[in-house]
Amino acid sequence: MDAQPQIAPQDLLREHGVQVTAQRLAVLRAVSQHPHGTADDVADAVRHEIGAISRQGVYDALGVLVDKGLLRRIQPAGSPARFEHRVGDNHHHVVCRVCGGTDDVDCAVGAAPCLDAADTHGYEIDEAEVIFWGRCPGCREPAGGT
């Protein structure tokens, strides 16, 4: 589920007060086409689309797009940061311990934060970030083994 599924990327940037550049548009497209990719994955996709872009240019674009709420940054333990375009719905993730594959998991109950903390320590909690860990179908041993 996309937060803004029918809005052209350049209009989406403008609506969020972000200057439209070829690099930012390419980064948005790369993350949309490769959800849960690392910054290096995004940089490779952007270079393939528009040619040269520095690693710092990709990090800068990702930073702006995350800050403006157009992309979401997640960082499972032991993994580099990953980026996705699915924002605003408090979904969670499942990560393969073997290959690092990552998929979305819809929130199990209710609305955000969809979980209740035993002790909030006075915080007003508005989001819960949950990562489920396991082995993806491609990394599990075949049933019956051989």
C-alpha cells in the first residue's frame, strides 16, 4: 500500500516542499522498484538510470526524502539501513537470517502503534517497529532433506 499511489513523483516532491531534481526522482523510482534496498542498491539503480551520481548524492537524497516522510528508513540488527516507499501505515518487517531478504508484514492488531508497551516511561507512543526474524522459503532446507 502506497501512501500516495496516483501522484506523479515530481508532484509528490513539490507537495512535500522538496525541490525536484533528476537525482531525487531517480532515487524515488529506485526505492519504489527495489523496496528494502540498501543505499548501495539505490545508488546502483540510480546510476543505471541516469548515469553518474556520487554516493554522497544518493545519501543526501535519501536523507531529504526520509526527513520529508516520502521514504522510510529501517535498520534491522546487523544490517545496513534499508529504504522503502511504503510510509504512514505502521507496518512491520520479516527478515531472513540467512540471505537478509526483507518483506513487509501488516500490523497484526488495530491502529498505530498496534502494540501496547507494558511501561511507557511517560512517553506518548505513536509507533511500534517490529522485526520478525526467520528463514525465507528460498533459504529453508527442503522438506525431507537429501
